[in-house]
Amino acid sequence: MKAISIIDLTVIVAYIAGILIVGILVVRKKTLNTDSYFLANRSLKWPVIGAALFASNISTVHLVGLAASGFRDGLVWGNFEWMAVLTLIILGLIFSPFYYKNKIATLPEFLEIRYNGITRTCLAFLALLGALFMHIGVSLYAGAVVFEHFFGIDVYVSILLISFITALYTVIGGLQSVVVTETIQTVILIGGAFVLTAYGFMALPEHGINSWVELKAAAKPEQLSIVPSAQNTSGLTWQAILLGYPVLGIWYWCADQTIVQRVLGAQTLKDAKIGPLFAAAIKILPVFIFVFPGVLGYVLFKDIITDANDTFPMLITQLLPTGLKGLMAAALLAALMSTIAAALNSAGTLVSIDIVKKIRPETSDKQQVFIGRATAVIVMLIAISWSPLIARFNSIFEAINILLTVISPPITTVFVLGLFWKRGNSQGAIATFTGGFLLGLVAFLLDFPVVGNTKIITDTLGISFMMQAWWLFVCCSAIYIVTSLLTPEPDYKKIESCTMSSPLAFLKNEDGETRNVPLILSGLLILIMVLLYSFFS
């Protein structure tokens, strides 16, 4: 094991103990039913929703992967963060009101209202795959690799330790424990990243860099530009960002149970709409505190960093004093545990409400809570077994992107077209789920080099994962539209609560509203993004 100072170790242990205590005490002496365990009694206010949305999204993959991308290619990878601002606006203005007004407990339940019970089962199945293989499995492996680098702890030991700690308070406390601990973790995560970035800036004068012009000169060409050019080698083109990202982003931010569950627990419609907008405002920060440090890592340590994935650990070990290293280790834990906790709680919710309750309507609240807890334990055990296989991918980011490309297109299609096109029916949705998943699976197998090292779609055909997502979405849309038109019309009165009355209906004030505050906040966020893109172009 690598040497750890007693101060750093004390900070890490204190953090772990504190999170466990808070997570368990939140629900002490409370009788848990389905609403309290899975939806926090629908009592969540917008600041907690926004902070929890951000914390659920940010994982060790972000901290390590975005710094590595900043080192290798520059701010262009920040588009993943800033495009999320737009998809969170879509969640707040368009999707959240429908979820809140229908008083659903899960997103598959929403699809049952819009289509039928079969589509509910289809989405529950795909959402479980996403939680198990992507949210939990990939995050566990990423965290274990980082802790092996820092402390010399074996990958398997790290995975088991992290799994036990996170599962303990998640299984006991449900969503209430998850969102409270996520709020704390958001503060620690952002604070730690700000500290690291500040130390990076303070180190620049020692390398003869005292101005923005000198920093640009020391960086790679266009490393400080967020707008991709024809010369960039990252594989991110403007077409991929504008066409491919929304397919991934709308699924992830608007139709993924792991993320959206916080919105489903909102106390009021205002909380359900403003919470995502608060998360959108926080999502502006990662470009500066996660990607930008990677650029600083290149400028400061390009002579000693041989693997871009070592950028974040190198910044910590080279820049931070004793004590603050422990704080950053705590930030890593915060990112990791919040992502896993969110996925565990959503997995329990999906199995208990969308599968067991659907098959056995007489299942009691107490039984549902027990099933949710048992599911979280089983899913964690499966994820522990799967996570080491992530090593077979070229990188952790690649693993996430490939899995996203398989899952996102059919779900995005069914939600978006189902909301905006009343003629879409259950037959179209079922055909899209089936055909879209099979097409995604074929794309995955063609691009996962079981034999040799050639990725047929990416390398041979030259289609990046984001453009693959776009073309799969086009195919899914064709399946949905054609199948719906060839089959009977849905009952328009039955689906009225799940479809837009007009494409721009979300711009209208809600009943009783004199000012559309969410719309005003959204406009302000868009203005800020335009200014930021203009400056960093």
C-alpha cells in the first residue's frame, strides 16, 4: 500500500463515517412505506432536487475522465456538460410537468398511462440494464482504479468496500437518505474541485505563465476552445454534438429512472420545474472545475504524464498539500457513492413497483419496501461481478458511451414522439423498443472487438458513437411512425394527460401563475450559455 498521511486518512474515514451516520439518521424512527422509501414522501424542494440531480450524474468517471479528455483534447469535451444544460431545461419545462401532474412513482408507470402495460415492462427492463451495467458497474470500476492508484488498494477490495458502504445507507433509508447525502456530497464535490483548480492556477506563474494569452500559447492549438473545428482530433464534430448528444441526453436526463426519480419526489409543481433548472445552472461549472484542470495538467505536467487517465491523480499528488489530498479523496468518494446510491434506489423502485406490484397487485407497502431493499442488494452483487469486465474496453469513457448508444435511441424515441405526436400508439412503442434494442445490440457487437482490435462501425465505417446514436434514433423513429400509422389510432381521451396540446404549450403559464418563473430562468440560462460559447469559441 502507498503511504497515506494520518491527516489524509483521518479526513477520508471521517467523511465515510459522517455519510453513513447522516444517511441512517435521516429515516430513524420513521415507518417507511412505498411513498417514503421510493419518493421521500413527495416532499423534496427544488434546491435538494437540483443538487441531487447533479450529484447523481457526477461520478468518478467524470472527475477522472473529463480531466483526461481536457489533457488530451481540451475544452471540446465540455460540450457534454454544457449541452446537459439544454436537456435539463427540457426536463424542467416539458417533461417534469407531465410527470408531476400524473403523480407517477416511476417512468415506466408513465408509459403505461401513455401506451399500455407491455411498454411499462419494456422500459423497466431497459432501465434496470442501464442502472446495473452503466451507472453502478462502470462507476464501481472507475472508483476502484482511482483508489488503487492513490492508495495501492486492490481493485476487488476497493469494489467490495465501496459497495458495502453505499448499499448500507441506501438499502436502509431509501430515497430520503439518498437525496440528503447527495446534497452534502454535491457541496464536497464542487468545493474539492474548486480547490484543485485554484491550486492549478496558482502553480502557473512558476512555469512562466502569468496571463490568459500565455496560457493559450502554452496549451495545444484549440485546447481552450469548446467549439470543435475541422482540425480537432477528438472525434467530436459539431454534427455529432448537435444531432447525437440530444439522443443520449434526453434519455439520460429526461427518461432515466435513476436520474428523474428526484423530480418524481417533488413537493410541488414549481419544485418539479425549478429543481432541474437549478441542476442546469450547476452543470455550467464542470467545464471549469473538471475539464479545465485537465488543460492545466497538460501545461504543467505534460513532461511527466504519459497516460491521460493519470491527469487527475497527478494534479492531486503534485499540487495539493497534506489534508487537502484527503479532501479530494473524499470528493472522489462523494462522486462515486452518490451515483451508485441513486442507481440502487431506482433499481429497487423499478422491480418493486413496475414488476412485482404489476404482477401481484395485492403486494403490501411493507412487502414492496422489502423487495426494493432485496433488489438493491442483488443488483449490487451482480454489478460487483460485472464491473471488473470494464477493463476489456479501451477506456472507461468508451464503455459508458457504447452502453449509452445501445440503450438511448429507442427510449428517447418513445418518450419524445409519444409526448409530441398523439397518433403514436402502443404498437409503435413496442415495435420501437424491440427493434431499436436489437439494432443497438448489433451495433454494440460490431464495435466490441471480441476477436482482433477492429471496431467495424467506428474504425472501418468512420461513424462515431454519437453519430451512431443519431442514426439509430432515425431508425427508431421510422419504426415508431410506420408501425403507428399501420395500426389503429390510440384512445385520444385516455392519453390526454400524457401528450402536448400543442408543440409550444410548455410556454404557457400554469393555472394560477402570473409569471412563468421557470421560463424566465430558462431564458437566462440560455443567454449565459450563448455568452460562454462566444467567449470560449
